[in-house]
Amino acid sequence: MNVPCCPPKLKDSKIIDFEPPLGCKIRYRPAAHLVDRDYLYKFESAMERMKALPVDDPRNFMQQANIHCAYCNGAYSQVGFPDQKLEVHYSWLFFPFHRMYLYFFERILGKLIDDPDFAMPFWNWDSPCGMTMPQIYLDPYSPLDPLFYAHHGNVDRMWNIWKTLPGKKRRDFDENVWLNSSFLFYDENANMVRVKVRDCLDSKTLGYDYQSVDIPWLRSKPTPRRSRPGVGRGQDQGQDVLARRKSKYLRRFPIVLDKVPVRIEILRPKKPINKKKDDKEEVLVLQNIQLDRNDSVQFDVSINDDEDDDNPCKPEDAEFVGSFSNLPHGDNCHSEAMLSTNLYLPLSEALEDLKINPFEDSIVVTLVPKEGEVSIGNIKIDYVC
């Protein structure tokens, strides 16, 4: 198979099915900006030893990078779907794959310094005190590059936090096709291990958690930029006003987004009545997003926002519902230059904050380009239970 960055093939290719550790005490991953000298010494020693391993050792630093690369360049096929390339990004597989990728990376580091309780640091970028690049990664002589692992540690932490948010809507998927999806890694003893998604839904089951730090954004509530009347069914707007509004925001797909904000009216489907109210989440779906994966791309998404292109809404505004971003890796990891993906953004909380009538038949979606060019094939609203 002619694909870059394949991990080494070992003589003993026996695959071991992963079993979560039993009876182990919880390791707490520290915030990188809070570590002390003793911890830093251990971390540097572990990284130096990983980089000093033979190049054909799957635990070697570069071979660990190859494991990640192989899961985004078509090196693995999907059972039952030979024509569907396996890509752990832009899919449901993102969080479980990276959780286990960091898990085995961490276990290898601990093995190399004979410390089974060793835990990797995370970059606490969601808090003002830890938002800047941690000092331990700024030393030009430090072996603690790249920042990738600390960043993904915090991404993994976000998965944990997300499931604790109020509303009882934040829960993992229960489809077997997802739960039984599996990945191959090398453990701290260089054994090839098969891990299923169902094995890694709870970090504490894997024997680790995160240092308790302040989470200021949990106490923050976005506020509307201004009060605005609802538009749609049940609103006394007049047919001529409503017709002009729809005509103003009428757009044909695909939309090319590059320099100028785009506004488009999106119809809302009728709310389903066969499920409990709390089980329904209204979701904005941006379909068939096309871009060059080697380009830096970012755009923000808001709903029913003011028509002020010089002052677009920000994350602290209730109208802001999310962002899309793509960072080029420049590592020739992917076999195709063009990326096609979808973006799903929950709307229910924003609609409530904006006091938008549940029976309003449409909302206006604003797309604000920040960097790069992207094409969007369609936008719709769905209800997800």
C-alpha cells in the first residue's frame, strides 16, 4: 500500500484486545502552566527517552506520530465499506480516537521513566490564566515539542466537561456501529492493541482524570445584542413585509464564502410531537462544506443578527452559535487535497436566549468569513433527539 507514515510492521503481529485497567488509582493530568520543577524534570526525561528509542520501535516519538497520520490518510479501510476511506477527523471518531492515542502515548512515557502514575499535562486554553502558550513549551532547548499533545489533552477534557453540562442532552451516541468501531495502537510494551470506542467513553475507567481548575466560561451567559421582535407564524408582520424579508435573504446554493458576510433565511421544520420536549435539540446543519485542507479557513455563524458587517457578533453574544475552522498540517498526511465535511450547531439554547417564538417559521443565518475561501452546499435545520 503506497501511503505515507505507516507504522512499522512487527514480526509478531498478534493483536491484543484492550481491557481497561482494574483497581488502579486515578492519575490526574496537570494544567501545563501549573507544573513544578520536579514534574518538568520527569516529563523532559520521558520525552528524551521516547525520542531516543530505535527508529523501528513503534513507541518511538516519530512512530507515534505515524500512528496518528495513518488514521487520516487512507491507510486503513472500513469493514463492509471498502471504498470509504477511514478518517478520524470531521467525524464521530474524533474524540475516542484521540483519547486512546493520548492514553497509550502517556502510558509509554510512564513506562520509560518507570512511573506508572505519570500523567501528561494539558494546555488549559479555555481559561484566561492558562490561555497563552505554556512556558514549558517555549524553551528552544526543551524536548517537549510539539504542543499537539497538550492541546489534545484539553480537547479530551472538553469531552468530559461537555457530558456534565445541565440539560441532560449531552450524552454519547448509543449506536452500535459507533460503539463497536475500533482502532489499533501500540501499548507501553510495544504490543499491538485493538481498542473499541465503547472501551473509552469514561476517562476514569481508563484510570485518569484532569486537575481541577477554574472554568470561568461555565458561569458566563451570552446576552442578545439587542431585543428584536419575532418574525413568522403568529407574528403580525404583514404578508408584504415578510415577502420582502424573504426576497432579501434569498440565496442559491452552493454559497462561496470568502470576504463578504452572507445572510440567508432558513426555514424551520415543524417541531416533532412524538418525543418528549427535553429530548429534542434544534440543530443548524451546514452541508457539503468544500475547502482545500491545506488552506487556513475560518468562518463564524450567527442567527438573527444585526445587519452590521463592520461589527459582527462575537462569542459573548447570544446570536453567535459557532465557528468552523481548518488548520493546515503541512505534513502530507492526507491523500486528497480537497476536504468535504458538514458542520452541526445546536440552536435550542440560542433560540431561547433570543426569545425567538417556537412557531416562527424561519431564522436568518449569517456567515462571517474570517480567513480563506470555502464553499457551502446547503444549510438546513433538523431536530436531533
